[in-house]
Amino acid sequence: MSELSRPRVALLGMPRTGKSTYLGALWALVQSHLEPSVSEVSFSGDRAYVQVLAEQVARAEEVPRTAIDASDQLAVTLRFDPGAIVDLVMPDTSGESLRLLFEERVWYPRLRSTCEEATAILLFVHPERVRVPQPLAVLSGAVGSSFEEEAPVERVPFYAREHASTAAELIEVFENVAEVCRSRWPIRLAVVVSAWDAVDEGSAPTPYTWMETRLPGLLSTIESNPQIAELGVFGVSAQGGSLVEREELLARGEVCDRAYARNADGEPVSLAEPVRWSIWGA
């Protein structure tokens, strides 16, 4: 398969949504003999950086954020059995470029070029950082005031970074990314809910029902446009648990022993499954 025709997957997400942690855990998986179904073919960019990511995940350490002006684009070519080859691309390891797209309507050049070439997108969401829509009167502290009262409601400044709901952000991102991918419709778009261990307790929802409850607007927007995107939903726990319980995590063994993923129906799958799905789909 030529470089132009093989799948090319972009990892996207707002700041602190788990992209780098997933990449570190995935890299540990690729380098491990415990997962023979996926292996490295080639690598471009700062190899030392992704190796550090893998080591930080292995030590159950929080992966630090990276500035938007990170100099290298990471591009890893992986081989999946039975012989499929895919390019996994991270335009930069900061979510700030995606935030700029939403807040300032400005494309970061590396982000745009990556999206223009992508055949599939992994869009990361952190379950503990989902902002829900709120009436502006609540944001101003005017709890209990009524918009139907005759007295005018105090005007409240609106700052997209602080007040925009996560669904609004991601719908805007979906529409912009879909537009630059127009020549390859329908693209595959996987919503990856990171830190799934924070959700996966007791009678936990499946990744799909979690999205139905927490991001119904985004779910509806994507599903109502099947000519644009084929939707996949996954829950991943790249660390296998909370970093607060670091010693317990380390006692459970290597990353491959503790990291896990769930498909849309909540069934256990490989941590590499979101990437594998981007090749073959459902």
C-alpha cells in the first residue's frame, strides 16, 4: 500500500484530555512482546519524546502538557495484523491549537495540514472536564433570578474559554475538521473518552450511553450526518486507574497489565482498538 493510500489517523483533543497519556501507553504496548498484533514500521519526529511519554505512563506519573510551539510533529507508522499499515499522526502534543480553532476561528498550520490529510480522527474527551451549558445569570452569581421578571437581568460577560460548554466546543471542531476533510467523506471519527476508570465503577454506563448522557448534542450532530462521518465511541484508561493510587497501580505490573479499553457497548478491547477501528471500521 502506498503512503498516499494507506490510513492516516490524527489524534485531536482540547488541553488535558488524555492524548499524550494514550500515546505513551500505546507506545509501551507497541514495544511490548505481550501485544504481537501491532508493531512499529517507522517513526518520524522526536522519538525521545514519545519514549519519555511511555516511561512516565509506566511510572504512573502525570504526563505534563506541552506548549503549542512544540517543534516536532509525531508520526508513527504501525503494522496491524493481518498486514494493514496505518500512519498515526499527532500534529502537536498540545490541545491549544484546537482551542484556538474554537475560540479565535484560527487554524494552527500544522493542525490544518494534518486534518487535510487524515482519513480518520481520534477525538479525545476527559469525563471529569466536561462543561455543561449554564444560564448566564447563573454564571454571574444571580442564582434564582428569572428571565421572565420585568427587571432587566444584569449583563454578564461571556468568555469562551471559561463558559462555553464542551459540546459547543466539540461540535464547532467537528464542523471545521469535517470541512477540510470533505474530499474523503465519510471519514471515521472515534470519540475516545479518556480516564475511563473514573467512570467505570459499579453499574457504569457504556462509552456510548455515557456520550448519550453527557454529550448528547455532539452525538446527535455526528450521527445525523452519516454522509460526513462514521462514528465510533471508546473508553480508554491508559493508566488503568487513578494516579492518586500510584503505588497500587505500580503493584499491578507494566502498562500492558493495567491499561485497558472498552468499545461502544462496554466490551473489553485492546488499548490499540481505537486505531485498529480507524482502519477497518465496525
